[in-house]
Amino acid sequence: MELSPTVLKYGSLCILCVQNSLLVILMRLSRVGNFPRFIPATAVFIGEALKLITCFVVLIHEFHGLEKLQRRKRLGDSFRAITNMGELLRVCVPAMLYVVQNNLQYVAVSNLDASTFQVLYQLKILTTAIFSVVMLQRTLLLTQWGAIVTLMMGVALVQLDEGSSAATVKSEQTVQSTTNGLLAVIAACMCSGFAGVYLEKILKAAGSQTSLWERNVQMCFLGLVLSGGGLAYNDYESILTRGFFYGYRPVVWAAISFSAFGGLLTAVVVKYADNILKAFATSIAVVLSVILSAFVFDKIPTGQFVIGAILVNGSVYAYGKAPEWHNDHFKSILPVVDEKDAKEVKHIA
């Protein structure tokens, strides 16, 4: 039974929201306690490998019910689509930008205090909206722009509350290092917005013969190559000394699996919804993760968190209802013409 695009759209958004909130908890659990610390880069590499294997399994399953000759033909077509150099180069753009974005985040965090970074990094929501309008010719109402700005403020308040205990001011920072941090976080937000919208444009391209899972294979392959290169360059000695799976335990594997699942789910969300709705879903997940933390880590939310949560949920409601409010507003200000008058006007014309 095939699911309708509407079910896929809202279903994937809801699942992404839950997945993101649970992932935060699992990642924290994997890094706390008196346990050996695993090498994060190995987790990224394994995550990309898991995604690639999953994509291949799904692709093969899609051809399972076909006859042998037809299945062989479809597999050949799929292989040619995946290895098409032109298509691979197109997918390289967002893949490379995500790598650049991750590196810029490290630069920003190294040169800014946690609070400043958390607030400024919410600009990625705004850059995503701007690139959606410019690159996809998407129209946003004034109310929706207001909802996006409100969302940024709400997420910033929630994350400031979340990181307040760990935030430390680096008094030794120079003006130049702070400037570098500001430039890095702005550039990271630009990369995030452009890469997300560019990927959305590729996935929704009219007339494209490449399926969603074939695109995922391309993205995962590039991610595997890039993460493997970074692993070899930065952590080769650590892996030789301690081993590739040093510090791995069940909760680490759970976090890696959830992260890999989220990566594949994001492509589904971008395909059937859009990047702006994805930003709203992940923002709700931030709120949910803090609520879950109250039960898992005995962390009591503050008044600042409550205000931030209200802003996030209010902005989600306002963004969704904006088109309806817009239509109702125009109906209320347009003159009402009854059927008799309309017929007379038509007769005179």
C-alpha cells in the first residue's frame, strides 16, 4: 500500500521531531558517566556506512516483486543513475557545504562563548527561509516571516537555558578572535541554509529520473568518503593506539543508529515537505528534548525555558495558520456582491 504525499509529509515531520528529541538524550547518555570515551569521528563514519547499507537494502527490496529479467534491468538502471557523474557532481555541492559547515561550527565555538554561539546559530532558520524564497521562488506571507523570527527567539531562549550551566566567558579572547567567531557562525548559517535548499531543489527537480533512495545512496557514499578522509587525517594515530571501536557500548550504538536514521529521514522530509517545516519540526524537538531531560537527568526547566517553549509552539501555530488568516482577511475587506447584482453586472457587460 502506497502512502499519500500528505501522509508522508506530516508523518515524516512528526517522526523527525521525535527522532531528534530522543537522539539528543542518547547522545548525552553516550558521553556521560565513568566510561571510556569513544572517538566521535568513528561514530560519524559508522553512521554513514549504516545509511548506505540501509539505502541499498531499500533499493533491492523495491525490485523484489519483479521478474528476474525486469529486476536485473531495473537494478542496472539504478546503478547507472547512482554512478552518473553529472548527478554526483550536483550532489557534491550540498555534501561539501555540510562538511564546511561542520568545520565552521568548531571555529565559531572555539572563538565565541556558548551563549553567543547558540543565539547566533539560530540565524540558520532565517537563511533557510531566505534561500527558499530566492532559489525556489517560494512565497512567504508577512505573518510567516514574523513566525520565523519568533521561532528563532524561542529556540535561542530554550538553548540558552539548556547551556547556561556550561557557558563560560572567555575573558582572554581578543577582538580579532571574536570577529573570527562571528564570521564563522554567520558563514555556517549561510552554508546550512544554502545546502538544505539546494538539496531540496535537487530532490524535487521536475523530470528527474533519480529516485529518493538513489539520491540517498549518492549522498551517503560521498559522506562516507569525506568522513573516512577526515578520520584518516585527524584520528589515525588514536585509532592505531586505542582501536576503532574503543569506548563503544550499547547506548553508543543506539545513538549512532538513531543519527543514521535521522539522516535518511531528513531527505524524506525535504522531499515531501520543505526545509522551513523541517526547521520548525527540529525546533519543537529542542523543546521536547529539554522536557525529556527533566525526567532522565533530573534537570528542572526554568521560567526562561517556559517562555521559549511558548514562543516556539506559538510560532509553529502562526506559521501554519497564516494562509488561512490571510484569506479570511481579504474576504472580510472585499465588497460582498449578491447573486442578483452579479447577474445584472454580467448582463450590462
